[in-house]
Amino acid sequence: MDLKGRRAVVTGASRGIGAANADALVEKGARVAGLARSVEPLDEIARRPGEAFLAVPCDVRDPAAVRAAVGRVVEAAGRIDILINNAGVGRFGPVDEIGEA
């Protein structure tokens, strides 16, 4: 699959599955904005030669931080075509009882 010209956002992109997803998207031609709390690993990925990766520090538990990160991505990339919600927080219970915060 060729993703050339596509803009992607991957949360939890600093390590593990998130980093692997970001790498795979870049390999397929996408420009990727990686969001994560861990700044150093994100910056390391962004410094790789030829990487089409934008490091965006963001704690997805903070709605204001997410809005700011999305604004930064849209400003830099113009749009978002692909979203991989990889970052996770353990909240257990009925989904309709879990608030945004």
C-alpha cells in the first residue's frame, strides 16, 4: 500500500507498538506526527535521516494538550488523513460512565 502524500498521527509513538506503527507509515510514504509524553525518544525518531516524522510532545490524558497538539499538526501538515490511537490509559468500567477527563 502506497501512502505517499498522506498525513498521519500516531499517539504513544515514542516506543513499542506506537513507534513501530509510525515507522511502518513512514516506510509506506506517509508523513507522520508522533505524539507521546516522552520527549527524548520522540526527538530521537525525528532525527533519523530521511524520516518524515514530526515529534509532538503531548499527554493524551489532557484534553487541552490534545487540542493544542492537533492544532500544531494541522498547522504543519495541513490536514490529518490517518489517526492511530495507540496511547492508552487504564480506565475500567462502563464506557458511558467514563468522562473526558
